[in-house]
Amino acid sequence: MRLLYASLIFAILSTMTYCTVASAPPRAADSPQAHDGKFRNPVPMYKQSAGQIARLAWIFLFDKPAGTTPEQAIPVRTLTKSELLAAPNNTLYRLGHSTMLIKLAGEFYLTDPVFSKRASPVQWAGPARFHAPPISIEELPPIKAVILSHDHYDHLDHASIVALAARTTQFLTPLGVGDRLVEWGVDKAKVRQLDWWQEVKLGGVRFVSTPAQHFSGRGLRDGNSTLWTSWVIEHDDLRIFFSGDTGYFAGFKEIGAKYGPFDVALMETGAYDKQWPDVHMQPEETMQAFLDVKAAWLLPVHNGTFDLGLHPWREPFDRIAALAQERGVSMTTPEMGEPLDLRKPHAGTAWWRALK
């Protein structure tokens, strides 16, 4: 019970803080990102003290500020398998947090699938969903590929991966994360692990693993034993950028120079705080990252599903929307389950403003 309690605290804090913990050797020791037995970011990161981590754990468990969860139901548009199969290509559906279902060339691709009730090592405690997924895993059409950004609980969900294993052709992961999937029973032949700047093509769709500034770990002794990544997704002349979890860093400009301009950028906007400045972006940094990668439309993600920060749950939407208006940036905020045409995005509605 003591270990479980400690693991639960780590799971909650792992979504927003950078900790120093014991580390197993990387499973790809020849990676340029691996140094001294763990993966690292190119620039040294801010590290919290044990006292700071303990204080944050106390706040998250016993002293959360008001307003971090909605009082009313989040609007969700229920999806069906038949509806998805009939949908046109180049359509994206936001299923929650960082889980996106994308239809390209008649195939379906799924980012960071989390369908469980909680982003936690256990389902009786930890951050709970604000809303149900628009569709269940059982109702999904066959998935061409699952694309994973890193191994934190709000992005890599054990139950979802196990349920998706038989209905998914390929799993694309950063280094080390694929080994976890194989340990969970996913066929090794279905798993492709990529380092930064490596790429793979599936059914005419190109995926490039690109840098991010973050960290990894799911317990007390595996910190940074797996890599984290962002993704470039290309099909024909359509280009999508998925930031995964990241702080703001110079790599965005390099990604934009190499692969931009993008039609749509799915940018992390949520679970930020000045107490963990390097691993999640403030909305102002999200906007700058969006400009750096040279995208036409901004889709803010990593919000609206789990309570992983200390800010009001609506704040990420309000702040990024104000910045987009100020900078003349085209931003789309579809409801959960609402179809988005990636070639001709629509702005959507400010649905969160009607909720408390």
C-alpha cells in the first residue's frame, strides 16, 4: 500500500513536474539523446527539490484551488463506427486530452489513446475524466497506427493499449516506449520505435519523430528511461504537427524550418504552472511555438479532459483564445467528437464559456 500510494503521487506529479529519480539504462544506448544511463533534453532542465515535490503532492492531494474541474457536463458529440467509416478523408476528431482520431487515405490513426476513467496507475484514485470518450474502443474501426508521444499516464494508458492491440496494425513510439508495449502483450512485430528525426511511412502517410522538451517515467525508479517526442504527420500536401507534451524550446524553429509550413498544429495548452516551467508551456509560449512551426491553424490540446494543473479548467482556452485574437491567428476549438476538416478547418465555438 505504501508503494502504491507513492506511485499514485508520482503519477499525478509526473504530468507536470521534472523530478530527479533513479533511472534504468536506456533501451537504446546509442541514441544521441541518451547520456549517463538516461535520456536527456539538449538544454539542462530545472529540477525541483524533494521539499518542493512534497509540497506539490500535498496541494494536489489535499489543497487544490477551486475551479480546476467543471461543475457542468462537457459537451460531447457521440460517434459511431458507421459514421467514421462514411466520413471523408482528412478528418480529425478530438476524443479528449491529447487523444485524436485522424482519418487519412481511408485509414484511421490515433494519438495518445486514453480511454480509461482516470489518468493514473489505478482506477480508484487519481485524475478523473471530465467527460466520457465520444466513442468506445470496441466501437472504433480498425486502426492503422497508434502514435504515442511519451509514457506518462495521461498519454499512455495500459488498459487502452491492451484493448487496442488486436485492432491496430502498427504502434509508433519514441525509444523505449515500444518495449513497454511489448511487455504488455503487444506483438513485437507491430511496434516501431523511433529516435528524434527518424521517420516511417505507413500507407502513404509519413511520420517523423521530432524533438520535444519533456521527461518520462511511470514509477519511482524508471525516470527518463524512455524517450519523449513530437510528431510530424504528412499525407500528400497535408501537413500536421502534434507537439505531444513539451516546454518551449528552440527546437520548434528547427521543426518549422525542416517540415513547415503546417496546415494544422495540435499544440499543448494546459497543465502549466510557473513551478514546472520547462515541461509544459504557458499559453504565451504555446502561441510562440505555433508561430515557430509555421502553421496555418492552431488546435489547442492537453486540456478539457483531466484536472492536471492548479489553474481553472477553462483558463487554457480563455488565454490562448485571447492571444489568437490579438495576434490574428486562426484557431479551431472543436467540441469533443466534432469532425474537423483538416484542409478547411472551421473555428468552432467557444463551448467552454457556457460552463462553470
